[in-house]
Amino acid sequence: MSNEHRDTGGHGQLHGLKVVEFAHVVAGPLAGSMLADQGADVVHVEPPGSGDAARAMGPKKDGHPLWFKVAGRNKRSVTLDLHHEDGRALAHRLLAWADVVIVTLRAGRLRSWGLDWEAVHRINPKAVLLQVSGFGATSSQADAPGFGKMGEARSGAVHLTGFPDGPPVHTGFSHGDAVTGLMGAYAILAALHRRDHDPDFDGEWIDLALFEPLFRLVEWQVIVHDQLGTVPERAGNQLAVAPAAVINTYSSRDGEWITVTSATLRSVSNIARLLGLPEEEFATAEQQHAGRRRLNEGLHAWVAERTTAECLEEFTRNEVVASRVFSAADIAADPIYAEREDIVTVDDADLGPVRMQAVIPHFRQSPGQVWRTGPALGQDNHLVYSEWLGLGEQELADLEKNGVV
């Protein structure tokens, strides 16, 4: 049997799991990649003709983009025009087939195409839906566009990265997208575990905003700011090569930093238009790559002449994805974080009430909770060893005596 049509052969932990992706570029597809690498049958849905924008990203060898060779591995690619009624009908058949659905389209588009939670759950009540978006489905910015670098800026991670006397620095890969994909895969598996053990399982909606995974992983920033009143600062690092024509941070007239990211042809054209540059000179990926310095220098000058508020207003008006680089203090005061209920207060045996990241991602059907802070060393030895594993009191005592536990 040819390699193109052979079965996955039962390799991996997830053989037999059926996944459909209505997701492009990095974050959503990476979640699918984590599943595909473990043997799941992952169907990657792409528009006819153009395909996933990720197919053109990154460096090439002999005219062939290299990034997608890895990003699209272990998947099945199908083309489907979701603008067409018949295409949407076929998409709904994919929903009925799948165990897992991954989407990254804007909320309004999901609703109009019948790919939102209500539609997925109606068509396939047992399906697990992973919805990745810039600001989360429950925020006031649910229909706003977003890229991974915006999520990085909002998470607090970028504020912490760079040299003390320099600007905030993004990491040299699609950090926000990648961590979102990884957390999305983890969340899918958590939901599937419950599906396999709960006879009353009624599907699950995993609602994940691009800033939330990195925010969760910088474990100490919220509690340090909460308990010490300090804002952790940069301690040194450097920015590596960015995977798109425009990804950088820029200092505004009032001395604040703004991250601007642009990973599609249209978004780069929007920046060229905003800066008064001839759009026809930035029409193709090659032109945009060649013109990165002009765009970067133009943005530096443009942002420096304006306040942060003025810049962000103009960026929004021109559909340029940008964000002020958030510190822990910004996060603590941000209305979107509050709307998302991403920070919770927990009682601690040593410190009393402390604030920290909520359980992320948000499982809307059966949410988790933070029920304790970090336990003292060995606090649960008896519970785990004696009650859960069944060790006798003397056996446990001997282990303790010999320094085993």
C-alpha cells in the first residue's frame, strides 16, 4: 500500500481517535499535530487553491517551504470551500464523524458557518471542541483577530524577556502559538479521559485564548506581584529571527512598548497602507520579506510620534494586530483578564489569601478549580502511599526511616 493511503498502523497512544481541524497557521494545527503524532487520524481542512497560509511560511529549499513539512506531518489534507453551502454541509458531516473538532476562525464566522459550540454539540453531542481565539469566546473581544505574538505580549512573558537596559523581547519562534497548541492538546486529552469514564458525558467545549497558556506557565508573576507589590523585570535575553514580515516591539511617544505582528499578506499590506507606503510594493510574500527593513523602520518612526493610545486606536482601525506589552501589573488590572476570570484567590497555609492563575484552559461544561496552593514537602505521603496504594503503616514507617520517602 502506498505511503499516501496506508493506515497509521496502530502506532501511538491515540490510534482510532478521529480529529477534524478547521484551523490554520500555527496554534490550532499544532494541537492537532500533537494528536497526529500519537496516531490519531487528523483531517486538516484547507480552502481549495490557496490552502493553509502556513504552507508558504518560513524558509524554502528549492522552492519548497520547509516549515509545513513538519507542521502538516501525520495528517490528512482535504480541501473544502466553507463559503459554499454544500461545503458547509460537508463540514457538518465531518463534525458528525469526528471525536475532536479544532477551530481557530473568528466567533462570528464560526456561527455563520455552523462550526461554533452550539452547532457542533447539536450535530455531535459527544464531540470535544477546542476553540482557539485571540481573546477567548467569553470576552468582549471574542470576535477580534489575534496572532500568537499578541498573546505573548499580553501574557507577561514578553515583559520579562530582554536585557535590563533594552526593549522587551519576543522569543525566536512562535512561542505563544506553540504553547497554545500544546495546552490545547493536553485539554483535549483531559476531556477524552472524562468521556471514556463518564457515562453521562455530554461533550466538551475547550475555550482557549492565545494569551492564557503562557500566562499560566509563568507561574510566579501573579503571586509575586500580589504578595510583594513588585513588577518582575527583564534580566537578559535576545530576540531571534521572526517567522513573519512584521514582528517587533516599538516604543511610543509616551515611552511604552507596543508589539505589532503581521503574519499574512493582507495584514502586512494593512501596515504598508497605514505607513503611506505603496501597497503594490508589498503585494507578495517575497516583496514583503524583502521590504521588512522599510516596514520596521517606518513603524519605529510612526509609533514614536504617537502615544500608545493613539497607536492602538489607529492599528485597530486599520486591522493591524498589536498590543501594549503587558506587565504583571497590567495583567492584574486588565478587564479582559477579569472577564475571562483568569485570576483567582486561594487560601494558603503560610500566606493567607493569594492570587494566581485560574485553571486554564477553561472547560465550559465541567470546569476545574484551584483547591489548594502548593503543599508542604511530603504532606500527602500518608494519603497516597497508605490510602491510595495500600501500604501498611509499618511498611511506610520503614520507608521513612530508610529515607526512601
